Amino acid sequence: MIYRLSLRFWSSLVRLGAPFLISRRLKKGLEHSNRYQERYGLSNQVAPNADLIWLHGASVGESLSILPLIEKIALTKPQWRFLITTTTIAAQKVITSRMQENTMHQFIPFDATPWVNRFLDHWKPKAALFVESEIWPNVLCQLNKRGIPITLLNARLSQSSFNNWLRVKNISSQLWNSFSKIYTQSDEFTERFQKLGANSVETLGNIKLLSKELPFDKAEYEYWKTQIGDRPCWVAASTHKGEEEQIFSVHQKLKKDFPNLLTIIAPRHIDRCDEILSKSEGVTISKYTEKNLKKEDILLVNAMSKLGLFYRLTSIAFIGGSLIPQGGHNPLEPSMIGAFPLWGPHFFNVDDMMYLFKGFPCQQMNTDQLSASVKNLLQHPQELKHLVHNLQQRILISCEIINAQVDDLIASL
């Protein structure tokens, strides 16, 4: 009874707050100006006349992990169609540029019962798969009422989240048991879900290991390979506010030993490029879109989806979001391509992946140590090549294991 009343109360709050939230998000550029009505469960797209699987990933990382999963399902169920929902515009842009003809995209509706039902009435999914930990209780409730099985993949539960859910265990147990199956990233997460009362929990591993290498354009690769020439270089990827200045400092230290060093900076959000340029005292910068690199210190990547290119043009990749308390980003992406990953002290978003990097000199405590590591790797290319090879072999073995487990999961759909 308490759980049902909580759902109704939450639904009412969402309906009251939605217009204000959408207005605010539109002003900040966080909502699609032509598609915000999808938040109310509306759609201009025609639902396919076929069995449809609904997959949800909140942001870029979660959404990208869905694509290889769809490819695997389609191998055995080619007649099925797929709907991907996302929460963020950034995820929508990346997903729509990479998804196949058997896949459609819509923004997930806000978690109010009428809008959820409108969404479900339109799409009529055969099954729903959610990735990681964005949980919408009214979505779960309405899926359950329709007898649509729900799977939670790549589930994780931090210690602080676990403690919070534990305070409302009676409610949380009903929430987690809305899922037909919960597949976690690690045994530690499995144990936490079980302690919260979830009945059907199993450790699967991280489905990001299913991901393919980031794409790149061969013509662009050849162009920039010629532009860079034999200059020693490294890339600082997905950097955030407060990190670029530190990277400039690292570059200036390294330049004493490598006078023609090139540092490539690819900010997480390219709308910050003007801000980065305004703080570049002491270094010279060329912008990616100008396609005119000469002897500048920094190549600033002011375009989206170029990491696949620049991870291939250098063997050293610093993972942004880790020199500040942001938590870092996916270290698998450069590793799979062949760029050895380095990161700062604030690297906590991907704890479940850290077993893959155990024993490798990836962790840096400050910019001085980062400078020393980049210097050492640039001075010892054979050692760098050996590190990359060994890391890729370890990842390959883990990929084979997770692929076999996911095949079993797909067979149960």
C-alpha cells in the first residue's frame, strides 16, 4: 500500500514539475527544441509492425554499450526491431549517428503514469532492458502491469546509494523485484542488491566489454598523420573545466625534453573551446576545424566524436575528468585501440573495470607524476608498446568471457 501511494505521489509531482523543468532545460540547451514532447510520451515516429525490444541508457556511455548488444541479439533474432531511449541530448546525438536501420531512438518520457502509458501504448515493447542504474518507478510499475519482462544490465550500486536504499528497504525491495532479472557488474554489487531484498540477481560483468573500437575516418587519419609527422604526441581526452590549465602546465614541463611535443586536447564538451582558448597563456593552439597544424603546442579538438581518430594517432591517452572530482571516463576505449591510458587521482566512476588495469602504471597522483610518466613512455617506445600489448591481451580474454555470458542472456529473451 505504501509503495503504491508513493508511486502516485511521485507521478503527481512529476506532472506538476515537468513544464517548469522542460522550460529550464530548453533554456540551458539540455532539451531538444523539436522533440521535447517525447517527454510526455508522444512520438512522431511510426512503431514497427514487429516484435520490439526497448533498451534504455541514460547518457553517452550507457547508450553506447547498448549498440553491440543489439548487434548480438539481431544475429539470432533478425526479425526483431529495437528502440533506444536516452535521457541526454549528447547521448541522442551519438546514438543516432551510429545506430542501424533496425533501431529507432526516442527520449525517455518523464516518470508520470499517463505519459509512461502513452509511450507504452505507442511502442508496445516485447521486453525492456535498462542499462546501469537510472531507475524510474512508474515505468517499472506499468511494465509489470502489462506483463513485459524487464532486465537491468550492468547494474551497480555505490556504498552511499546502498546505504540510502537500506533506510527504505521495504520500498526498495519492491522496486528491485520489479525486474525479472538484475545482472550486475561485480560480485560486490550483487551482494548489495541481495541485501536490499532483490530476488533475482546475478553477476554478469561489464557489458562495455562488448563495445567495438571507436570509429574513425581513414581519410582524416591519413591527413592528420601527415600533419603530425614525427612529432612526439599524446592526447588528453574528455577533459573538464579546471583540467586544461593543468594539461598546459604538463605540456610546458615536457617541452623541456621534447621541444616539438604536440599535446592534443579533446574537451568533453566542445562548447567550452572558447573558454579553453582564453586560458591558454604560455602555449600556442591550433584548432582541429582549421585543419592547419604547424608548430603549435596544442591541437584543440573542437569537434565531436573524434577520439577514435586521435587514439589511433598517439600511443598515450590521458583520461579526463580525473584531475578534478568528476570521476573520470571509460579507459577501455583508448586501450582497445592501442593508446595506453593514464589518469589522475579522482578516478572513481569505473571501479568495476579496475581489475583489468591492475599492475599497470596507469594511476597518477598529480601533474608532476603525470609529466614524469608521459616523459618515461615517450622516451621508451618499446616499453610502451609492450605495455599496450599486454593490456590488450588481458582485455581480450575478458571480452571473450563476457561475450559467452551475454549469449546465454540473449537466449533467454
